[in-house]
Amino acid sequence: MQNFWIKLVKYKKNIALIGMPAVGKSTVGVLLAKKMGFDFMDTDILIQAKEDQTLARIIACHGLEQFLEIEKQHLLNIECARHVIATGGSVIYKSEAMHHLADISMVVYLAIDLDVLKTRLSDVITRGVAIAPGKSIDDLYLERIPLYEKYADLTVQCGKKYPEHVVEAIVRSFSGYRA
């Protein structure tokens, strides 16, 4: 199994982190990139910079479906190597974007339990979480988990672990890998 991960990362050239909002994709991503000697990319920041507005503003002005299309287009334009890519939690809604991400990256799902998520994620509107009107965090969680699992090459249970411990769990999966 160890050789499988080594070959996969060498072939795909990047590591993409997926998971619920507030799971720590950006924090873990920066630490993982530093540890592996990779560059770091946060797709939420990329989208905000290219669109010149916050995620919350994009959703408020254009609606959820248009936001997901904007997100997809920006993801389809990513061409890089030796990057850790922290994605927005909604990336899994557009299969075309996920297939592109899977073509260029090993996809790592950072999993979190619902009770822990609820302690971390309180204001979905100002945070710019892609959630349909009237849906709760519980609804969002139940809707997204099967999609994260579908696209993941590797799942790491984050629980209440510190980001450094999550990074170590990912790195252990690549044991022996040298970029």
C-alpha cells in the first residue's frame, strides 16, 4: 500500500485537500506544504482575488448555483505542480472540477464529526459557505459527506486533532516519498 501512495503523489504532482468548511484545510495545507517543500494554494483566496469580492458577496450577488459555476471555472484553470491545494468545501458539487482536481492531484479528504464541526462553524453566511437557503449545518454535512468520500484518494480523520497531527497523519501515508 505504501508504494501505491508514493507513485500516486509522484504521478499527480499535487495534493488537494477537501472537506467541510472549518475542518482546517487552509491551516493544514500551509503546514503540509512547508513540510513537503511544496507551494500552497487556497482556492477560496484565488476565487476572491480573481473575482475581486468575497465569497459571501459572490453568493449574495449571484446566487448559489452561479457561485458554484464560478468556483468550477477557476478550478478548471488550475495547472500546477508541487502544490498543496486547499479547496473550498463546495468543490465536490461540480464533478467536472473534481475530475480535473483528481487528474492533477492526490485528493485527501479531511474528515470531521458533526459535533466538532458545529463548534467550529457558526456563521455560514459571512464565512461564504455554499449552502442553500433554509438548510442547516446538519443538512449540509449529510449532503456533502458521501461526495467527499466518493472523490477521496485518502481520508484522514481529524476529530479534535491539532493541525500538526493531521499533517503527520498525511505524511505517514506518504512515508518514504521524496519530491
